Amino acid sequence: MAPHDNVKALTFDLFGTVLDLGGSLTPYIATFLAAKGSDVDPDAFWAQWRYRQRIEQYQDSLVQMGHSGYLETAQKGFVYVCGLNGVTVSREEADEFMQAWQNLQPFPDVLPNLPKLASRYKLVALSNGNRWFLDHLVANQIKWDFDDIISVDEFGRFKPHPSVYRGAARNLGLEVGEIMMISSNSFDVMGARMCGNRGSFVNRYKLPFEDTTYVPDYTVSDFAELAKAIV
């Protein structure tokens, strides 16, 4: 029996899996740094920012002082990395820059392959994003009618907290083993697998997987390979 034989729904990470964060945001970062007279490489800035944002998210879940939200942690990470690189930024400037997140674009392999996946599975967005932000991105940037959109705001914890994957299964009326998590973030696939989900690692960035026994059922490079593997 193949790992996907009993799967009825695919839950998709959006940030970095469906949506191209680096490709979408780096041009805005370049413009911002040039205006600040900084010679910091925009790609390096983005790599630092993405890393710091994840730390902010982990801290948000661990200290349990109230779920602040995805964009809020992204902005904290942005301000931190500006300081790390000696770039002075005001609260107003940070607020203004964060508007760039409204313009995120999907990877080119996503939309051509979603119909193939939808022919067999329910397709569900399961994201760390703020719910209002996800509604905007799905309607105006991705432009795909998912069967459901689930934000971690509902659970008060960021992925990979177990409450997210178990809560999604409850919302969908499915057993955890009837769901496959699709993500380019290895921690996300690991968290889903630990909760009993199946998992596919879309390794867009050619990164190693976590050192864990909770490995993905499939590792693919993009959505075209994913569709070939599980449809």
C-alpha cells in the first residue's frame, strides 16, 4: 500500500511552499536598503530575516503570553535584522515596508498542478498566517478556491505545534492519517508526521531534512513532481 492510498485531503503550507517569499520580497528589500544607503546584499538580508522570523514564531509559542500573529512576528524579525545590519528603521518605516507582504506571488509550478491534485483530494490551506491575511492572499494573489482555509490563529500556536495538525483534522472531520501535509519547511512536515499525518517535503531550496525518525513519505522538488507522485 502506498503512503497516500488512504489520504483524503492535502493541507498546504503557503509561505515558502505555495508563495515565493524570497522572489516576491527581495526586490522590495533591495529598494529599501538602497534608500537607506546600505550596501547589505538583499538576498543575505532576506536569509537573515527568514531565519529570525522563525525564532520569533517559536518564542511566541513557547512563552505562552498570547498569540501575536504571523505578520507581527515577521515585522519583529525585520526590525531585528535591520539592527543586526546597522540599518536604522522607525516603527512607521517598518509598518510601511510590511505592505510588501500583500503582493506575494505563487511559484510558477503551483497553479498548473493544483487541478491535478484536486481531482483526487480536498485541497486545504493550513498556514501560520493571520486569517484575514490568508483570505487576501488566496483570493487576490493565489486565486485558487481551496476547499478550506485554516489559520493557526484558531489554535493560538504556530506550526509545528501539535494542536495545529490535530485541530485541522478535527475541523475537516478526518483522521490524522487521512491528511497529508505539503510543505517546503522540513519542521512543518516533521510536526505533521509526529501527529500522524502523512507528509510530502517540497524541497524547493535543496536543504537537508530534520535529523528525526519522522521523515516525509515523499520528497519532491516542486508541485509537478508532487502530482506525479501522489495522483
